[in-house]
Amino acid sequence: MAQDPQFTRWLEQITATGGCSHPVHLSGSTTTLDATTGEILRHYDTRDQPGERLLVRCRNRRATVCAPCSRLHAGDTFHLVRAGLIGGKNVPVTVRQRPRLFITLTAPSFGAVHRAGEDRCRPRRGRGQCEHGRPLGCGALHDPADYLLGQPLCADCYDYPAHVLWHAHAGKLWDRFVIGVRRQLASAAGVVQSRFPDNARLSFARVAEYQKRAAVHVHAIVRLDGPAGPTDEPPDWGTVDCLTDAVHASASRVVVRTPYSPAVGELALRWGIQVDARPLHADGDGPDDDAVAAYVAKYVTKGASETGAGTDYRLTTWDDIKAARVSGHVRALMSTCWRLGGLPELAHLRLRSWAHTLGYRGHILTKSRAYSTTYTALRADRARHVGHEVPPGTVTDAHWRYVGSGHTPAGSQFAAGIAEDLAGLREAIRDERAHGGRAQ
């Protein structure tokens, strides 16, 4: 391979992808022309490239699938979230003085599970048993790595259909929660609900995380602006306390009802009783803004398989569920998705298509339009930084097609080495900046 005349160019392509583990192969050409004269300013064609193809990043956010691309995605997420907290990326720095909360909304209980902590798991007096003959409590002091954590005390008592259907409706629960917060704020201010947008604007960025019990809970930054968004100050009544009260009130009142099914009936789905709302203060009294942004970015790169709450690939048959390397609890949730997904009245939820994520079909990270910048804008900034932007006054004529993906075994080794070298370089630069460039 190293003796190939095009080896150097091939290595440049691998380096340009950051050592992507599963690059996409494209074939085609791009021609850049002067918009006025039609003169060809630049022409690129993959017929001149190794294998007549161009390698580009897979852009997978999951660290278990592609560590280099997940690092890039985590970095973009950090800056996206951070801009909405302290400004930057066309967001004014004044947003740091706005009412801001870091909130956590949890799923309700679907049955008793083993848990960790300083105290014993679920100590109970006596030797009570459930109707299936299993103990009602557990007096063990579980280690954080104990495989029992998050597993039901009794799988037969656990409400698997409710768990799966709660996941399938989590996005709707969040939407109604946001609407409820706006209504609570309007009510507290004595404003007609329909006139709330004329007085204030609620912005947010949220990330979903799987708990040990394989139930999703939500972390979110919530910010109150004026009606014009980040550039506008909120009204006098828009305080941190007012926003906190509205969050708690909305979380306790939101209800989403599932369609009636003869198999499970009609369920009323709610948020769990554990709701946390922490103010983010510009004076440093509270969670640090950078720490919050890093916390959110960390969870964006975690795949379902990494958290033990599913797989990073779709399940297409019962055999796939049986073969999945997951706990019995997670396998039961996958099986429930498959069983309920075959019911006509629940077909619109596409539970079989989302069995690998246990019925949860929302994006890992979502944000309101006015919260901050976008992933697209961040990628465009990066393209400009490396000189890949489209010059003004030009027209681009591009013709591309997908021709494959991945590496050969030898290519994978080169990519892994490049990714490791780049990671080491980033770490060295980080250390140098942390020490102000002082010699060690």
C-alpha cells in the first residue's frame, strides 16, 4: 500500500476525516464558476483520486460507532449549548444575565428496581413477597458496577408496556411541558396566554439520557428572553423564581393519554415526581456554565449500547432481539416494543422500528430556534476556517453519488493511528493552554 503512487493523497484524505472509523465514499465532481462571466475558477473530480473516490466523515455522534466523529460532534454541541448560556456565535453576551435554569425531568416509576447509594437497596421489614412469590425488598449494598442495578425486583410486576409507551410519547410530553411553562408564566404575570409571545420568549436546549433502569430522563437549559429573543430583555416580572415555579407547576400537571388498546387499555402518561430546577447565576453562585455545556455534550455522544439501554443498530426480527447483547430487563423492553408494535391501534408509534432504543424515537438533543446557533452554522464556520467555504460571487455545479463506506482492514489501522495522533495533539495543546505556555 505504501508503495502506491497515490498513497500520500490517500493518507491526506484519511487525515482530513480526522481518522473517521467508517467514512463515506463519494464519487463525482464539483466545478466552481464565476457567477458573472461563467469562467471556471476551480474543478475537482474524484477520477484523479485514489480509487476514484473521496472520503468524507460519517458524522456519527456515537462514540461506540466512531470516536473521532463523536468528538467533533461533542465539540459542536458544547459550543452550541455554551453560546446559549454566555453568548457568542451571534448570540449577545447579555443572555448570561437572563433568568436561566438547568432542569431535570425524570420518567415515573414502572416498578421497583435495584438501586445504588450509601444506604441499602430497598430494605423492608419482614419477609413480604409479591404476588409472584418474589421478595418485595432488597437489603444489599450494591456496588456501582453491579449488574443488578436498574433491574426489576420482579420482572412480572414491572409495567413494561407503560415504560415503552412512555418512551414513545416522551417528545409529546416535552412539547406539552414547554407549553405549560409558557401558560404558567403568563398566568403569573396576569397576561392572556395568547399574548405571551408579545411579552416574553422561552428558549431551551435539552438532551435525553438513559438511566440505569433504561428509562429516559431529560436535562435541559431553559432561558427567558424578551419577545424578540436573545437580543431582547425579559419583562420585569420574568424572574428566576417565577420561571422556577412555572417549571415545577407544568411538570406536575402535564398529562398525555395513549390511544385505547385492548391489550393495554388507555394510559395517562406523566413526568416522574423527581423534578430538579437549578438556577444558573452569572456571578458563579451555582453550576458553572461551561460545566453544564460539557455535561450536555458528554451525553450527546453516548449510544444506547454504551449506556446498556439498547443497541446502536436497528432490530428487524425476533432473532435480533434474542441475539442482542443486553440485560434481561432491556430485552424485555425490546420484546414489548415488538409485541405492541404489531397492534394496529399503535402502528403510528413505529415501536418495532425503535425497538433498539426501547421505543424512544426523539432526537438526543433538541433546541428551540432562538436558543443559540445551529450545527449547520458551526460546520460552515469550520469550513471557512479551513478554507473550504464557497467564495462570494461564484456558482457551484456539483454532481455526487454514494459508492460505499468503511475501511479495508489495513485502512482501519491507519485511520486508528491518525485518530490517536490527533487526539494526542489536542491533549498537548489543551495542556499548553492550561499552563499558559510555560515549560514543564
